[in-house]
Amino acid sequence: MEIYKALQEHFKKAGMSQIAIAEKLGVSKAYINALLSGRQRFGKRQAEIWSETFGLSKSWLLTGEGEMLKDNTSSVQQTEYEIPLLDLDASAGFSMVNASGDNNRRMLTLPKCDGAIPIVGNSMLPTIHDGDIAVFDMVNSPSSIRPDGVYIVQYNDDEGDTHLTVKRVKHSPKGDAYIRLSADNPEYGYEDVHLQSITRVAKVLYTINKLSY
């Protein structure tokens, strides 16, 4: 099987979309599409990154020879952990939620990460669908947030209400003390949030389609 076809099948079985792969690598979906469609070949540096990130064989990516996976293990599920599926719905529509609920609804078996959370709403379509599960790593500080990534953000508004939302982060015209939480769905808008109002933030690594669980 050609390299790109084998990769398509591999990530399909792992439940990772091209958008999820692009988010994990911090690159564009167009770049991922070019590699997975065979329109672009892997270079040495690209092969190193994919090998380190997904456990794929560097030699196989470059030549197509040998085993696809390092040590013949699954690249996405090479090490699995019991990960908590939080009982808080991360709103995809800036709705207010109670941030002190029970966080132990059930466990998922996933590659190492900090947790997972169900997504409610359609503001992140077509990137994230209502009912999808977002797998995330916690971010140490709001100042570590990088533009164009998708994040789960908990923050307090001027009236002291707590909000939990999943949005794409962009630069805010209000300055470096703010971030803009923007919807991917053009029918929804954005909100500029002061970094000091953010109480918790996590980077979305990838999503699990609601039809696969």
C-alpha cells in the first residue's frame, strides 16, 4: 500500500481527523491534506516530527520500506491511560456553567493527556461538532496561550459569573493583555477576554467524533 493511503487508513482507525492532526502538529490542514493525499512527499525533518509525535517509523515515511510503526506498536495508542471524562460541558456558545460540578462521570482509555470533555453547541463547526469529545492538556498559564490554537477556557466576567467555552484563540485588538475567543462557525461571533479573568485553560489536542463512542 502506498504511504499516503496507509497513513489515511491508520489515522482513520485511530479516530483522528486531518484537523486533529494539524492541531497536534501546529500546522495548517492544507499541509496535512497535501501529505495524506500524496501531493507532497515527506522530507527528513517532517519524518522526524511525525516519528516523534505519532510513533511512526522515520525510515518508512521516507522510503515506504519496513514497518510503519516504530517497534511495531500503534502510533496513536502506543501507551494508553485511564483519562477522566469531565462532567462539565464545555460550551461552544459562551453559555454560563457551574464550574464546581462532579468531574468523575466516567473514564476513557486514551493516549497520555490531562483529560477529556464533551462539547455542547455548534459554534465551532465544522472543526468540532455538538457532542464530540475534546481531548486536552492543561496549560500552566494564560500567557502561554498561542494564537490560532483551539482552547478550552474558563473565565469570570465583570459580574463575577463563570463561563466555560471552547474557542479558537486569536490576537485581540485591545492589546496583549487580552485574547480573542473566536468561533469557527461564521454564524457566531467572538469575545475579547482579559488574561487576568481566566481561571483555567487547556489546549485541545484532538477531538473524538460522537459517532465513534
